[in-house]
Amino acid sequence: MYTRCGCRGGDGRQKAGRCPQIGSMGHGSWYYALDLPSDSPGRRERIRRGGYPTRDEAGQALDRLRAPGGGVLCGVVTVGQWLTHWCEARIRLRENTRRSYRGLIEHYLVPHLGRVPLAELSFHDVKRMLVALILHGGVAGRKLSPQSLERVQSCLSAALRAAVREGLITTNVARLVRLPRSKRQDVVVWTEDRVQAWQETGARPRLAVWTVPQTATFLKSIQDHRLYAAFHLIALRGLRRGEAAGLRWVDLDLDNKILFVQVQNQLRDGELVMCSPKAATGVRRIALDTSTIQALRHHRERQVDELRELGMPDSGYVFTDPGGLPISPPRLGDLFRRLAKAGRLPPVRLHDLRHGAASLALQAGTDLKVISDQLGHASIVLTADTYISVLPDLAHDAAQRVADLILRHGTTVPGTRRTRHHAEPAKTTIRRPTGLATA
């Protein structure tokens, strides 16, 4: 800590700490300079703050930057230090989520806010970062989508909430910044017009599902494939690809037509790992129809024959590669993409079969709560907002029912042959009295 003032000498340069009047009443102020940890060896990072009337006040401001004693972090904690510590110290965090947080921290948060002392992080710091990301993009200048910006802010906000609980800061400033409202990405249906436009121009929607005939065409075209049962199960019951890849025979009760979702498989750093489902509600039981039971029984017979020919032990997994080992979710997705292309069907992702399963269930008249439980969602709001896309036939049926409701109450539609009328009173005939002269 040191004192300095704004007085200038005859050469126009500030006297700073050399001014002879420093120490007199009302002259000069106290400052502190602080070295911060640097990511680059040999590089010095320093911040200076000043304008404090007394040494004690400058010391109190310096103390506010320091982490409370007894914690893992000590001294002055920067935003970058806290983000790294917070991400790695969380125990109840799925590995995929942790990997996503690491990417957000490394590519977006640390470059803009990493050297800012955590205790000094302000609303304006966060706002400047988000504005810079909107104007200049992220990694390699790529423009960030509204959803990506929301993830960046959400990650920072979660970390600052933890810092508030630890007593490092008093306010979560990330929560105060309002991003432009993003539009939810709609799931569209591959109607005939949309398919024709795709064939002519190559333009395709980001999220799309097949119609009922298209789904049936796909399943019929692959009915002899060794993994037909996997795609049949995803298309009709809406399993996630990791859940299908992690499905074991012990999770199936074919006699009682029940499937238990207990685990899922994920590919992490080139290694297939078994883990829990995406959320607590992901652990669920799914009722199976007769056709799915038949497909699974046939698949099991074929799998036993393959293993016998190879002389390989049974891995216990339902869906395996030709060598008898469990298949990875990315490989299952790549296989689906090739099969759909070979069937000359409009492009969708394997996960879009899950969207389609929800839409097909809605069209079949299934209650929304039942669909939500089938998909493993925590509430029907998520199901309705995200996964349910109204199929054309269902929309047309709904429109016709509304029209029929109106027509039943006597509305006449010009240009239609069939009209309905309200009951009218009987017509009264007025007879001319006899004996009166006519005009």
C-alpha cells in the first residue's frame, strides 16, 4: 500500500509519491497494488486500486479481495481460479456436464473474465463479456447461437451461486444480466412439400421428424438388418441412443412386456463407460407392445447364433457389434444415418426418432402424462414444449373437428353443398277473407 497525489511538477509530470505535501490534511490518497497469479511463467499480472482516504480503508478493501481463511483457495481469488475450482470440486455432476462446463470456462469465460478478482466482478463485467461474444463470436470467431450464450451465462451463474454460499461474494451478478430472448427451435415434420424442397435445393430443417408412413418405410427397409430391433425400439418407445446402447437382457422382462431403463452407455475419451441415465426420472419402466416383443425375441435368437459361430461369450448386452461387444452410441447413430440414406428417406438424426416417438404416441391418443413418463421427463411441460411436434394428419383432424362443431350449430359455409340450419318455426299462411273485393 502506498500514497500518491495528482500534483504535477514544473515539467508537467505527476509528483506521485514524491510530493512534499503528502500526509497533510486532505492531500493525496491511499492505493494498493496486488500481484495476481499468472498462467504464463515469468509473466506478472498486477492490479492497482486507489482513492482511499486512509490506510485502514485501503487495507479493508484489500482484505475484501482475499478468500476467507481455512478454504482450499487462499489469498486473492480470481474468477478464473474460482471457475476451475468450482467445476472440478463438484461431486454430484455428470461427466458429460462437467466436460461441457470445462469447455465453456476455457473458451469463453476465462478469456474475458479470468483475471478479474472474484470479489470485484461486476454486472458491467459480465455484460461486456456477453456483448463481446455477440459481436465478435467465440472460438475462432464463430458466431454463438442464442442457446450457446444462455449456456455461458448459466455456467457462470451456477459458479457464482456457489461462491455466494462459500461467502466469497455477496451477489450473483450474472443473474442480473438479461440476454435477448431466444426462440425455441421448433421440430418440424417432413411433409411432401418440405421433402420436395430438400430434394431440389438441399435445404433441410435443423430438427425434423418423419411422418407415420416415412417411419414405417424405414423400418420395413431394414427389417432384415441385424440391429433392426434397436431402431424399432427407439422409433416406437423413444429411448435415448445411450439407453439403447446400454440396454442389457437383465433389464428386459419379455414375458410381462416391460423394459427397465437402469443405465446408459457413453463414449468418453474413446472408452465406453456405463453410467446412470441422464436424470433421476430417466430410471423408469416402459411398457412394450407385441410387435416390439417379437422383434426382441427374434433379435435374441439371431444374437445367440452369431455368438455360437464366433465362439464368443455373451456380453449380456442386447445390442452389440458383429464381434459381440456392446455397440457405442455414436456408432449406432452413424449406422442409422447410413440406413436412412440408403432408404432414400429425408435426413433425421437418431435422436429425432425419439422426437418422432413422442409425436406418434400423441397421434395415437396417448395421454401426455403417459408420454412424459415413457420418455423419462420430470414434467409434462418439458415433453409438450420440446418433444411433441404436431403431425399433419393430427392437425387436420383437429381442424375438422372444430369445423364440425361449428357446423352442427347451424353455421352455413358459402360454397358448400351441405349446410345445416337451425330448426325454423312452421310457416303461417294468410288467407284472404271471402267477399272482399280484390284490388
